[in-house]
Amino acid sequence: MKKYNIKNYVRYKEDVKRCIQAIKSKRFVDYNPTELKVIFLPLVENISRKFATSQEASGVMSINDIIQEGSLQLCKAVDKIDRLRLIASEDVEQTLKSFLAKRIRGGIRRAIDINRGTMRIPEHKLNEIRKDGGKDKKMVAMFFNSIFLSIDANPSDDNMVYQIPDKSDPYNETLLNSYIMSLLNKHLEWNEMLVLNKSYGLDGPKWSANEIATALEIKGVSAYVRVSELKKQAVQKLIDNVDHSQVLDYL
């Protein structure tokens, strides 16, 4: 995800320009949802380019990845437009841009956070944990699930932290990685440790599931599934074995 194909990017820009020229002859209130999605693709690109050159996304998502995520958020946002309120606004174009841009930026930020794997726990949840004194087992589960945001995770899982609104600043990633590596060495088997370490790049570049499967000599079409199972197994072992007070001390 860190690199991109410049030919694909140029081809994308040409396709967008051609599509817009074919339909750009109406008032904004007269465009149907599909046309609106096309008309505002340049907005997606403008926002995406700013993210792509930022430290926030550097080494995490390429411009193509970010545009793809932004386009997805654009489609979702267009489908939520309130036409009656839009028509009643003084500046239809500006109202649309503001509404869509807010949702595009939010979606891209969430995608970057998930792909980077940086720990995110909202301040209000930290306060709950501290008041509880670290006795709640769910606190430990939240701590590790918030670090190891697996691409295999189901967003409907009740214990996944990304369901909680994120208003916190990212933790010091270097200190976090060092702390997590010490827990991996203490509580996990070598294959479990390798899966988490390389999946999330705790001490170097991230590896793909195929690279991890090769290192573990896992073969066959089910290799990806087995790597995913090992990740979940390893995270659960940490949740089951790490003392609550250790997590609380780190927080």
C-alpha cells in the first residue's frame, strides 16, 4: 500500500475528466446521485493529495489507496444528502462541498489509522478504565484490540474499539511497540509472535499474509486463513494472560 502505479493514477485522472465533461451542463440540484458522485471526484482527489503528502499517511497508504477510500466515502455521503435542505440552502454548491468534504476526510482518517495500526483509545474510555482500577477484563481486550486492528476483523464485533468515537491523540508509537514486543516475548509462542510482529511492523516493515505464511511454512489456499487465525489466537492469548495492572500502568 506504500507504493502506487503512476500510469494507473494518470489513467484515473483522464477518465474522471472525460466523465465530467460529458455531464457538466446542469445545476447542482438537477444532478442525480450517480452524476453527483462523478462531479465531485476532483474534490476527492484534492483531499486525497493533501493526505498523501502528510506525515499522517506517509508509508501507510499511497495516493491511489487514499483516492479509493475517499471515493467510497463520497458514494456513501451522496446517498445521505437531504435534497429538501439542499434546495433550501443559499449556496447549493458550497453546501454540497462542505457536507461531502467533511465525510470524505473523516473516512480517509479512519482508513489511515486502521492501516497504520496505531493505538487509539478515546479519553472518556481511559477515564472509565482508571476509575475501574484495571479490574475489568474488557479493558484488557479493548487495549489489545485497539492496537491490533486486524483487516480480518468484523466491524460488528462488540469488542472492537473502532466502534467507539475517536477523540484521542495517537500514543508514542516507539514506546508502544517496545512495550508490546516485551509482552509478545513473554506470553506467546514464536509463531504467534512472528505473526503479530510482522503483520503490524512492530520492529520493522510490515509483511503481507503470504510472506508470513511462507516464513511459517504454511502452504495451500488456506494459508491466508491460517495466518488470520494465528493473529486472533495470539491476541486472545495476550488478553487472557496479561495482568490488568500492567495495561493500566502503561495507560
